[in-house]
Amino acid sequence: MAVDRFLTFGAVVVLFAVFSITAKNFFTMRNVLSLLLQTSTTTLMGIGVTFTIITAGIDLSIGSVVAFTGTVAVIAAIAGVPIWISWIIGLVVGAFCGFLNGLMITGLKLPPFIATLGMTFVVRGVALTITNANAWPAPDAFGALGNNTLFRTGPKFPGIPYPVIVMAIVAVIFHFILRKMRVGRYTYAVGSNEEAARLSGIKVGRIKIINYIICSTLAGLVGVILASRMVTSQPNSASGYELNAIASAVIGGTSLMGGVGTVGGTVIGSFIIGIMTVGLTMQGTNYFMQQIVIGVVVILAVAFDQRRNK
Amino acid sequence: MQEIILDVENVSKSFPGVKALDHVSFDLRKGEVHALVGENGAGKSTLMKILSGVHQPDEGVIRFKGREVHFHDSTQARDAGIGIIYQELNLIPHLSVAANIFIGREPLTRLFTLNEKKMNEDAVAILGRLNIRIDPTITLNRLPISKQQMVEIAKSLSFDSEVLIMDEPTSALTESEIDELFTVIHTLRDRGVGIIYISHRLEELKHIVDRISIFRDGRSVSTDTYSAITMDTIVNRMVGRTLEQKFPARHNVPTEEKILEVRGITRKGVLHDISFDLYRGEILGFAGLMGAGRSELARAIFGADPIDAGTVAMNGKNLTSLSPSESIRAGIAYLSENRKQEGLAVRMKVAENVSMANVAGVSSRMGVISRRRELQACQRYVDELAIRTPSLTQVVNNLSGGNQQKVVVAKWLFCNSKILIFDEPTRGIDVGTKFAIYELIERLAREGVGVIMISSELPEILGMTDRVLVLHEGSLEATLVTKNTTQEEILNFAAGLGGKAERPLNGQSRPVEESTQP
């Protein structure tokens, strides 16, 4: 396990080194910070979806939930709710979406793929309906979370963007939850052998619902961050983001069969995608080409994983 | 004497770290059933896999029908005429019987569509050769396991197999199904097929076996005509020492203290109004044929399956919700017969499995797990139960069956369980380890635990329990005091014949009828 992590982390270092040499201005403070900022949202979503994948589930509704929660937060802020409470409303709405996902999966016994696929359409539809599909501008103060930085020293060091700090804190907390806390242990147990877990007295349904709530709450966090960055509601945005999140988890060694995966792995996975996207862009590789490269990397990463686990 | 069809000479095979087969010789005649017995790890499976082409020998010669053969994969062996039926069936549940038999070589029509008609006709013909009547169009998963196994045998036969290897074929079958299987085996033998029969159930060999070879530690210890060898000799040679007794001395004394009261448990179509008590320090057996509802009763008490009526009281206090988590908190543990499917998270570590039902016991009030406390707890049980594992963080999948069983036991001991329900605790476990499991059960009872033991092996019921509940088709037929009963009496109750009627010793060879019972 330690060796595996070392290998994937090695891949990040190698990628970073390669782009530092081949792409001009890649290895500059400004660019590294922008890369961190860009990757932070994928990482947050990836951490959430890792929880559901470990229980042998999946959450396809992430992208829609991001758009929906961002929209709701903006509307709340426009309505005059204090800004920080509007952010929290975004999170709560996200948590509620996850709760519904969990209920459909455990109560109605729907396959996670179907339940969250349905949720994708419903949530997107609600977001479009309440905004009439328009982007609504938020009060300026709403933009603080997405645009402000910490430790700014001037033009040389523009400061660490808040979303990056949020990502770091979230990663540490959820790593701790997954590896050190009962709920994390139960998450692995449910994904590894649901029946054995149930017969060991673990409340499987409750654990699954908690996992979907975690996933959607983090999607809600991303929704708030992205809306804050644009300072507008974007009911049409974030479509397909769940696939980046899932790709991050999978590159990071999370098994779609359940029972296997770590927060650290997912963080590394999302950085592999992030570094490649930014690096290829700066190299001048066009967007279509980038898609091909990322697709190939996902496939190779999993193929490598399969061989190694044989 | 029949000619030798398969001849193995001085075959050796090593895997990293182990010599799985050490200059083994073995031969099989046409039309004979040759039993291969030995403890787990004796080399039976390795030899089987070499014969069926899965592994290749490091040295030695294999002759099939007089010619030296080198199989590179199982397809080659199969096409040559060596078929193998694994313990776990290799069939596709959602396809029809005929589709399963002809999978990979389906007959086509001139328009390149599947020729269902021919496939079904051929399937009937092949099944007919075994005197089996099964509708070839029925979906496989609607058949009981025994019939599915017949389909597997038929499939193998459809390759004109002259050698058939059967690995633990009876492990999932009921008594009457076993009789059906034996009838089929007799039919095959009469047709001149040579059969290698691997089984842990030594008792059943007498019905079918002509010769027996005993393996131990990768070597072939002996080969004898079955009628010329005693059961004791077989067991002694298997374990390499004299097993004075199969069961430990019993010191546990059932108390007067009722620990569990079960009243009127009913689950429609499965369990009918079952009531009984369990006392502290008692070992209570559940006997019955497969499908009698023994596991279902255990699962109902434990709260694993919902029930329609009835109550379970622990120390006089009714359990209200009848869920696994409530039962565990009350001190009831259920050790499933399917260790891998229901008892263990096989990809998780030993320590994580041991603590699984009581993670609270190794974590702080805030729910943070203490790795140190978890490992300490695990180490205690590894020592106490002599679990053989390279480390506490070994993935459970890598342990042997017996040691996996011990991990499950450790899990429940760590919950301070007051009642342990063992469902077929020794299934698939070799003779030496069985004794250790029996000792453990006896010790638990002696220490004041109430034990329920479900077993299909009557000697085990007679050797280990204080009282026996005999179930038949979901009803409690009799509650017997073990030392006053006999195997015959239990069997009669189990067969629903009451206490008197005689049960025919061996099933008659009637054609196997189609069944859609799950």
C-alpha cells in the first residue's frame, strides 16, 4: 500500500517536472497557485465521491448538485440573507440532496447509479426552473470565498486562495474520518462485504445515507465556491463534473467494486488530472487533445491497478 | 481388472515457498470411483489442477489413455476428455439449462442465429444419458443447487469426458440430493467413466468409492481398495498421527439458568411456531435435513431475517426490534455457514475483522478508533485461539479456512457474546482443525456461554451437544436429550417420520425429477 501511494505520488512529481521543463512559465508561483485553485474543486468533489464509491456505490448527481446549491446560495444572498449564512444554506441544500439519494438507495432499494442519475435531472431541472435558466448576479461580498486569498504579500505572492485552504482542511478532516473513525471503518466494511457488515450489527442503511450526504455536502461546498468565484448563479454550469471527480478517485486507487480507496489517493488523482490539464494548455496542446490524453491516463491508471492487484 | 485410463507418475509441483506436490504417483482405472482424501493443503487441489490443465507439473509424467500428455490449459484437458466439477459451480445463473451446457459452442442455424431447438434436444439427450429429467429451457437459477450440479455434470459429459474429477460435490447438497448424485455417479461409472472423487465427508465414501488414495503434505501416503481399509486408518493417515477421539472430552455442565427463550417464531412458508429454551453452559444442537429451516431459525433469532410472529427473550427481557445490532448488544452472535459471504470482509485485515462487530470497544467516545487498542485486542484472540496468521494486518482472504473461522469466532468473543450460534462451524475445514473448533465450542460452554450448533453431520451433533432440536420443513419435530438418542432416531424425526418408522438406508435410484423450487 505504501509502495503504491509512493508510485502515484511519484507520477505527480514526474508530471510536474516534465511540464516545468517543457512548458514555459509552468513552474512559477502564480501558475502553481492557479493550478491549486483549479484543482481544489475537483479534489473536493473527488473526496466526496470516494466515500460513496468505497461503499460500492456511485454518485452521478454531483455536477447538478454543484449548480443547484450554488444557485440557491446566490438567491439566498440576493434575498438579503447574510452572506455567510447563504453559503451554509448551499451546504445544507447539498446535504439534503445527498439525504434523498441515500433514501432512494436504502429505502427504495434503487441501484445507486439509477437513483443518482435520476437526481441529476431533477436537481438540474429545479435549478433551471427557479432561475428561469438565467445567471443572476450576487452581491459583491458573496465573491469573497472564491476570490480572496490568505497571506498575500503583494504582487510577488498573491496569497493562497481560500478554496485551496478549504480543500486542505477538508482533505485532512475526511482522511481522519475515513481512517480513524468508526463511521469510516463501517464505510469500508459495507463496501467490502455488505452482508457481513449487516450481520456484525452495522446499520448499513444509515452508513450509506451518511456517505451520500458527505458526497453531496462536498458538492454543495463546491457549488458555493464556484458561484462565489463567478459572483453569479450558474444553473447551467458544472455539467459532467462528476466524471472528473470519479476519474480522480479511480486514478487514486479507489475500486468501483467497493471496499478500497483513500482520501490521499483521490487528492493525488485529482492533481494528476489538474497538472495535465494546466500543463498541456500551457504547452499549447489544444483542448480536444487534452481530453484524449486524460481519457488515456484514466484507462492506463486503472489497467495498471488491475495488474498490480492480480 | 479394468484398464488404467489415467496414470500419474512422480509428479512434483512447487509454488513460491511451498512444495505442493512431492513425487506423487496416482492412477485411475476405467469405470472406477477413486477417492482422494487429505487435509487442506495436502495437495489434492494441486493435483486436480494439474490433471485439468490449470497448472503444469515441474517434473513427472502424466499418461492419459496410454499416451503422455501435456495440457497447457483447462480447455485442452477438457477437449481431450478430462472434465472437472468444482465445488463452486461454473455456470451462468441467468441462462437456460441448455444454453449453459452448450455455452461457447452453440449450434447455429443457416442464418447464423442460435439453433435453440437443436440445443434443447441435445440437452435432453445428454441429461437423459444420466437419467436426469430437467427441462432444458428453464433458467438455471430457478433450479436447486443439486440440479445445477447435475447440469454441470451433464455439460462435462457432453465433451465425452472419460475422466471426471469432482471436488467436494456434496458439500451443498441435502441427504436426498446426495442420493440422487450417487445414482448419477453410479450411472457414469457403469458407462466406463473414471471418477476422481474428492471429499471431506469420509462417511459418504462407502456408498460409491472403489479405491481410496490418501494425501498428506504433498505426498501420496497410500492407495487401497476401499473395502480393505478402516475409517480409523484413513483418518490416522490423513493427519499423520493417531486421533484418539474425534470429539473433545465434555466438561461443560448446562445450568438451570434460562438464557434464551424463543416463543412461537413464525416466518410464513419457512418457520412454523417454533419455541424452545437455551440454558447457560449448554450446547444445543439444531439437526435436520437441508431446507428444514435450521439456518433460517438461527437467523430469525439473531434478527438477520424478518419474522411474522414470535418473540425472543434474553435473560427474561424481550428483544424488541429483532435486528442484528440489537441482538449483538444483547449478547447474541451468529456465525454464518457462509464465512466468506456473510461472516468476513475478506479484503480487510485480520484486526479490522476482529473488531468489526465491536468497533466501539476499541474507539474513544467520540468515535475515533485507537489502532493500538485494536491491535492489542486482536493479538489477544490470535494467541488465545491460536490463529495462524503472519501478522495482525494480514488480509483475511490469505488465511486458510480454519483460521478464517477462528477470526469469525474472535470477532464474536470480542463482543462478549453470551450466546453463540454456530452454523455448520466445521464445513470445509480439515480434520485436525475441526477438533480445535470443537474444543473451542466446549470451552465456551464451560465458561458459561450458551451455544447453539447447527450441523448436517449427525456424529458431530451426537458428539458435541447436550440437547438436540430436530427440525423438519420448518417445524420443530422433537427436542431430544443427546445422550439418550441415536443417529437413527434423529434421522427419523428429520425425515418427518416421527419416532418410529424406518428410513431406507440408501435412496432408490429413481429418475431425478424436474423441480422449480429455489
